[in-house]
Amino acid sequence: MEYHRTHDLVPAMLALPFLRSLDIYYPNVSDWYLNTVVPGIVAGTDTLLIARDAGQLVGIALGKKTPEETKMRCVRVAPGWQNQGVGLKLIERLFEELGDEHPHCTVAEELMHTYSRAFINRYGFELSAVDKGRYRRGILEYSFN
């Protein structure tokens, strides 16, 4: 397994299919990624980490660090590579890139069971807020750190 950071447009565009599946949790996430995150990746202000297995893209992690905020934006792993430590390795590499082991992040209500154990037990994240309707009407969004 190979992990690396990139600022190149082509890998940034190859990451888009990993994010499209999140549209059900975060409406218009593809537009946000293309119009906000990709320009930051290419400019070097946002972080895109890529996991490849035998040359195949199998996971991504997105981060942002500004004077106002350090944020873990997204971690996604392809179904065939889940539960093999790829996501944990991406998270830990993202901590290194961001220079912060407790970056801000949010989790949709439906994904909370997937992330809460690692976030709380493994990394010591603290639940800081629960917002109803932040991204979707009537749905909870959990904020950490």
C-alpha cells in the first residue's frame, strides 16, 4: 500500500468518485469539492492524501489548515479495502500533514456509528456540538474538537 500527498489536478479529479457517494449525506458535495477544495489542493492550501494499492486508488483523505481552523474534511476508502486499516492510516497521515492530532471534523448522523469508535476511543476526539439541520433538514450533524 502506498500513501502520498498530492497537489496535482489529475489525482484530485480522480478522487471525485469517492465523494459523490456522500451526496446523500451532504447535498452538492461534488460542487463543493470541485469549486472549493480542488482549487485549494492545486494551490497547496488544502491537503489531499491518496492511498493506492498496486497503482489503484483505494482511499482519500482531505484536510484544511488555515490560521482560523484546522479541519479533517473527509476520509473515504473503497469498499473492497475497508476494515483493513487504510482509513486509520489516512487519518494518521492527515494528522501529520495538518500538524494537529485533534482537528475539527463533523459526522452525519447515519455515519456516526462508523466513525465514533475510532474518533473517541482511538484518537481521543471530543464531541463538541450536535446540530440538527446543519446540512439536511431534521438530520443531526455531530461536531468533534
